[in-house]
Amino acid sequence: MNFFASNKDFDHCLSHRSESTIDRLTQEMMQTFNLDEQLEALALWLAQAWKDQHLDTVTDPRKDLDACVLAVTTELAIAAKVVGGPVGLVILTGASSEAVRKGCWQVLQSEYNQVF
């Protein structure tokens, strides 16, 4: 019996099994944790906080929206770096961009409807 060959086969089985278990676990975690809804709620909260700090937000709708998106995106990037792992990577690679635009638009639209 070749000890090294059997050891390689054993290591291969273990590594193959752990990879598939990790992949399956990550997929299950991502399915149970609806990231889109969580990001939308967080982006809306951050957009509201930004608007509360910038009371003169009705000057120029496009400029205000750009400023809000920039501020909220920056805060979410900081949060993604802190969270790390697959969830942080998903946020950093653009998963939050739609949520940020929606949150800022929703907050600013209610402000514009009151003024105009």
C-alpha cells in the first residue's frame, strides 16, 4: 500500500467535501438572508439621515440626488468593509447601488412634493 497516494486521496476527499459544504452553506445563508430588502431599508435610513443633516435639499433636485447617493454609497462601503466576507463583497461590488438610488429618490421625492 502506498501511504502517500492514499493520503492524497483522503485529503482530496476532505477538501472537496469542505468546499461543497461551504458553497452550500453560503448559498443557504444568502437565500435565508434577503440582502436586497436589508440594503433597501439601510439605504433609506441613511438617506433620511443625510436629508436631516442637509435641510436645504430643495435647491436643485439633480444635485441633491447626486449628493445623497454619494453620501449613502460611502456609508454603505464603510459598512461593507466592516462586515467583510461574502456579504461585504456583494455590497462592495454593486448590490447596494439600486437600493441607494431608491432610498435617496424616495426621501428626496417626498421633500420635493411638499415644496413644488
